[in-house]
Amino acid sequence: MITHPDATWAPDPEPAPAPITPADVADAARLVSFGLQAKLLPARDAEYAELIRRHREDPPFARLADAVATGMGLVVLEVSPRAGMAVAAAEESVFAVRMGDYSRRAAAESTDRFLHGLAHLAVAAMAFPRPEDLADDGYLGRVSVNGVDAFVRQACRRLEQQAEAAGANTDPASDAPGLESAWRVWARRSATGATKDARRLAGSTIGIVSKAVLFLVDSGFLQKVSDDSGGTYRTTARYQLQVRDLAGSAAMAELLDLGVVAVSDGTASLLPADDSEELVADAGLPFHAL
């Protein structure tokens, strides 16, 4: 017996997506506003946690929230319980905080602004010295103010040795790598200095690192752990996401290629300094996957 399919039969049509309501738009904008509060985590706010859950489980809502962020000049790096809605400002966004703007607020002299940029680069390199550290969502780097200054000074020493070996211990050519033209400036600057009332000079290298670190704390990228070694801090998920974007830069690669940070089994520290090189006290910097 041969049966013929019923030509009138057809599969039920897919249900039409629910229309976007003003309440949905408000929720999406609310999620983005949470993401702009750099220090706020979903674990500390029930409404934030619920919106993160909705973003992960409701694709139309996720697309709506991402579109709201894009319209505000923001790039969504990650949406997760660990990082919240981690966003970065696009270059032309009103929310962008450019390094030049930061450094102009932090220092009046152009040379100091240059050193502030180097301090930020060093913090990132020390916090995540290996590609696998950036790839591991559970990894937390740990940095200290004195340790970052010591790291840069050891890098300066290594660059000086390379220049001497090459017979080129003069002012670098205009096309020399960025660090090659930077080490002399940092090496000549006092590590601490002091005012008449014994306060640390803001223009000293440790003063510059301190300002850089405090900026990262205010941005939700670092959290203070203790006052040891001039201030010890651990990284946040947001900072890891930011450094992933920075990791491909030539300057950071150049800094890590100097081999100043020793990495073996998941911990790292500064390499022992040469006897001829005086480092900041308590500058040793352990790394921990906490």
C-alpha cells in the first residue's frame, strides 16, 4: 500500500520573537551603566547579577544590551559573573580616558608624562608575564610599587648592557625601539627623593608608579592587598581583559623579552640583581595564582 503525503500539511511556523519593550531597553541600559561602574561586581549587587544572567541566557536581550553599549562608544570585552559587563571605551567615545589625558593630569613635564606611560606598561608586564597567565581566567597577578620600580630599573640596566656591548652607548637613533630611548630617563631619575618634610617626591620613579597604580585601582583594575613594598596589589578580571588587548604591543613584548622577570612553575619574581646594581628595598615581587 502506498501512502501519499498530505500536501496541505506544513510544519508549525516559528513563534515570532517577542517585541522589544521600553522596559527591555531600560534594562539593557541599566546593565551597561553597571558595566561603567568599574569597581562594582555582580556578586555585590543582586540586580546586576540578574541582568548578567539574563544577558547570558536571553540572546535577544544580549544583542540589545550590546547594541546599547556600541551606541555609547563602548566595546564589550566580556559579560560574566566574574567580570560583570566589562567594557572598554572606543577611541572616540566620550568615556575614553586616553593615556595622554591621564598623564597630563598626573604630571606637568612632558618627560614625566612619558615615564607614567612606561610605569603602566611595566605594571601590565609584571602582572601577566606569560601568555598562559592572560589565558587563564582564574589567574590573579600581584604587583607592588617598589617591585615595579625595581623591574624597570633592572630593564634599564639590561638595556644599558646591550648598548655597551653593541658599542652604541650614546643617544639612540630616532628609529630605535621605544624602550631603548627610555631607559636613560628612568635610570637617571631618583627612586624616591624627598621634600623638606621627608615626603616622597611625586616626580620620583616610585612616586610615578604610585600614581599609576592608584589610577588602576580607581579604574577597577587593581585591588590593594597590603602596604608592603610601597603598596601591594592584585589584579582583577577587568584588568586581565584589558591587558589581553595590550599584550600584542611591541613595547610590552620588548619589555618581557629582556628576561628580567623569571617565570618557572607558575610563580615569578625579579631576577637577582647584579652586585653593581642597587635596587629598592623589598623589591622582590612574587606572583600568585590566588
